[in-house]
Amino acid sequence: MGTLMPTRLALACLALLLVPVAAHAQATRDESRLVFTVGGGYAFGNDLWKVPAQPFVDGPLVDILELERTLANTWTATLAVTYFKSPSLGFTLDGTLINLQQNDSCRLLSGSGSPVAPAVCDSIDGRTLSAMSAAFSVGAIYRVASRAVVSPYVRLQGGLFFGALSSTLLTSEYD
């Protein structure tokens, strides 16, 4: 039992000396080639359009309406995949969902006595339209110093937006 302890100690010391050499020999400076990105966001709404003086003709009577459409604040969700073919050149594909919401308003600026104009304006005012929309894009990325701590890059991307809401169509339903 007395000779077994120095042998184990000698083997343990030898193993500790070889560990850094083995780890250094395994370092191939690999880097990720496939990157998945999941993101969420918040889009702030804004005015879309405003018609300050829209004539509304009801036979011989003419009224003036002020019409406005705004985009409401909403959320977004994104999934992106980037594949680097080489250390510097990569290709990307993005998909984004947007909960698009439009708010309409109407004011009767001048009344001619038409019973239809106030009913039309009331049916438009305060109406909210909402639909899920999607954007898809593809592109290329070029990294200047891919292995550096800071790696500047240039990205060129283009895509399509698919939405079920018209930003210009305005209709009214009244009794």
C-alpha cells in the first residue's frame, strides 16, 4: 500500500501537465455558422392620413366631413435565421408578425340638414380595424473582422409585406 500512493500522485501530476497541451491542441477557432434569432418588439402608432375637408353629397345637400386614420401602438414578433457560408459572408432570412390595428375618426364640420351625413360619420367615428400582418425578407451580410471582439458588418436586405387591411379604403354602414 505504501508504493501505490506515490504512483497515483505521480500519475495525477503527469495528467495535470498534459491537460493544457491537450486543450490547446483541440482549439480550432471554430465559430458558429448557423445563427437563430428570436425577437419581440413594440411599434408605436402614428397618423396615417387625414382629409380635412371631404365633401359628402346627399342629393342637393352637401356636408363637409373631416376624416382621419391612425395606426395604433402594437406588438411584433420576429424569427431570423442567418447562415455564414464563410467567416465573412452570410445569408439571412427573416419573418416578422405584426398585429396591425387602424383607428378611424370622423367629424361633421358643416351640416346642410342631411339626415344621412351624421349617420355616416357616426358609423366611421371610433371604428377599429385589426388584422395580423407578416413581413418576410432575405439578404446578405458581410463581416469585416469575424473573429475580432468587435466585428463591423454590412447588411443588404429586401422583402415583402403582406397585410389584410387597406390603408386607404374607408367605408360606412348606417341605418
